[in-house]
Amino acid sequence: MKRPDATRTWVIRRTRPPAPPRSLRLLLDSFATFAMFLALGLLAAVVLTAGSGKRLEAAPERSSPEHALPDPAPAVPSVAVSPVAASQLCVTKGAASLGAAVTAPTMRAVALGSSGDAASLRFVFRGETAVSRELASGEARRQLGLKLRAQDGCNLVYVMWRLDPKPSLEVSLKRNPGQRTHRECGAAGYSRVKPALRAPIPALTPGGEHTLRAEIAGDALFAWIDDQLVWRGVLPAGARDLAGPAGLRSDNLSFDLVAFSAPPAPSSSAPPKCSPEHGD
């Protein structure tokens, strides 16, 4: 009888698949790295775009309430003005008369019996004065323009057509509470008002006729040149309690004073007085 065969044990050895070539591994690694950086770049672009959109949407909220303007802003003057009679023009410095040429390097005037909330100056430009004079600040500025709410020489609003350092329309508040004469305040107390709108202005050329007009409505000031709105902005709170007539001023410019107009003062106002101003 044959003996059965001994139990045989089979060992199955698992063999690893052959490793990919080195060049293929490098290619796959490079592709994975590129994909990772591409995904990060797209994510960063989405985050930056979202943040930029939020900043742009939030920008209007940064506007200060004190610079808010009436809506809608008037495109044409809303305060009626009337021609000032020759007898109403009180020249406090220099020389000027309606219908005549202004040739003094320094001229200041107010319209007696007028309200200072608006004014209109019509003139023919002639050029520079034969003699120039520096301001109290030391500047030899060339300009002409309007005085609004001219309470006195230390407290008022200016709307000036300047030639220096370049042609522009500038609005400024001169405020010196408790002072009223140039000897007291000098050239102190000026603050330039930033415009919310500023449009190009025409060049001043000899023989050219122009009309500069301005008015205060609430806290806002509007200015027109030849019936075109060229400036609007909000006056500082210090201008609210100013009360005085309208007037005009010029420095180192010669022109024909064709007409000056302003609203009449309330009938309850005190009788106007004309007093010279010994200063700027």
C-alpha cells in the first residue's frame, strides 16, 4: 500500500508592480504642484475681488455729513438781487464808483442797505494795475471778487476770482470772533472752503466782460460765472451766525465796474453806516 504524500504548503509571493520611470514621477509631481498653486491663486483672486467690491460699496459712507449738499442743487440762482445805486456803494478802501474804472491796487467796498446772502458783480477786465501792492500776508496777489455777510473786516465770506498761482475761483471764510477791525485781526482767521464741485473758469483777458455771482442757501454756497455754475460747497459752521451786507474787493487788477447787485436788507436792519477800513 502506497503511503500518502506529505501535505504540501504553497507560499504565494506577491510581487510589487514595477516602479514608474523617474521622468514620469517628476512630471506627476510638477503637475500636482502646479494644480495646487493654481487653486490657491484662484482662491486669492476671489477673496480680493470680494474685498474690493465691499470697499467700493462702502466708500460713500465715509462722506462727512457736514459736507452734505442740498439735493437737488440749484443750477441757476435762487436768491433775487437788485442793482445797487451809486449812493449805496460805500468804498472803505481805495477808489471805486459804478460805471467807472477801478485802477487802485487795493479796493474794498460794501453795498449799504443790502443783505449779504447773495451778490452779483458785472465788470469789464482791463488788466493789472499800474502799481501793485502786497497783502498783509506779504503776497502780491491778483484777484477780484465778492464779499458775503460782511459783518466787518474780520468776519465775512469771500468769493474770489484769482489769477495766482493759477486762475481759479476760491471761497474762504474769515472768522475772528470778538474782533472787527484790521488792526485787531490782520490777516488771521482765514480758512479755505473745499468745493464739492469745481468747474473750469474762463480766462480773464483785457476787454472781456464777465458776471460773477454767488449766493448762500442754508450752509451751502453756490457761485456762477457768466450764468454757469462753477463752484459749490458747504461753508463751515462759523459762517452761520454772520450778518452783514454784500460787497466787493479787488487786489492789483484794473476793471470797469459796470454793475453791482445784491438783495435788499430786511427793513428791521439798523441804519447803514459807511466807515473806512484802514487795513487789508
